[in-house]
Amino acid sequence: MASAMGSQPHSPPLTSNPKSLKPTIFKNPISRIKRRTLTLSSLTAITATSKTLFISPSPALSLDFRITTPDLTPEEAKSRAQKHAEELKKLESLISEASWKDAQKFLRLNASPLRVELNTIIQSRPGEQRPQLRNLYSKIFNSVTGLDYAARSRSLPRVQDCFESMIVTLDSFLSQVQ
């Protein structure tokens, strides 16, 4: 009998309660249903939230995927870039008033389409001009990012520095593509 016990080392111990012999997956089927329902409802909420994030009417509050497929001609992009550059120059009045939140919203509203337009312009240029334009593009949007962070921290000297750098570099970019 001892040898029979030794041949079954992994058998469950015998008890008088037959419920303890059921596999663990059948212990509480209602909790499995609740978990499934919770998982499905969570996924639905995430999907609904992501739709509002990606399909928001305001470009300052949503992600902009047009940079991968520009729908503008280079001439349209140049004229629109000049208009947005003029709009960004109006940001100086918001900076002088120390209206930080409005300045950030205005900056984001105008910088997002400007990014698309400048990228369209760069892609339309001959290959030998692109590296220099990409370098200016990078400087412009590094200044935009710095300006946004400086406005968030409410540092007037840093905001003015980033603003001047952005405007000078943007004017340089636009004069090279004329």
C-alpha cells in the first residue's frame, strides 16, 4: 500500500467535501463574467476616448496626421505659411500682457498647421536645399517648444528669447523659399 501511495505523488488529498475537488476555473463563474464585462466596457471607453482625441474639431486639442500626407500644393503652403507667420508675430502682444494660457493656446493653434505647411515646402524643394531647410525647420519648432514650456513656467525673459529666435528663424526660412 505504501508503494501505491508513492506512485501517485500529485493526486489531491481525499477529503469529505466534494466541492474542494472541483477545478479552480469552475469555483466562481460569475466573477469570470464580471471580469469579461468589465474588460469589454473598459475597451469600449478607451475606444470612445481615443476617437474624441483623434477626431477633435480643434487642431490644438487633437493629433494632426496630415504631416505624413500633405494635401497642399507648394504655392498654397507658402502663402499659408506666410499668413501663419504673421499670426505668430501677433503673439508678442499676448506675451507683453503676460497672458500665458492664451499665448499657449494661440501658439499651438498656429504652430500645428505651420508645421504641415513648412514640411510641404521642404518636400517640394530640390534635394540639395532640403538639409538647410530641415535645419531651420528644426530650429523653428525647437523655439516653439521652448516658448510653450517657458510660457508654462511663466518666465518672461525665456519666453521673449524663444519668441525672438522663432521669428528670426521663421523669417529666414520664408526668405529662402521665396
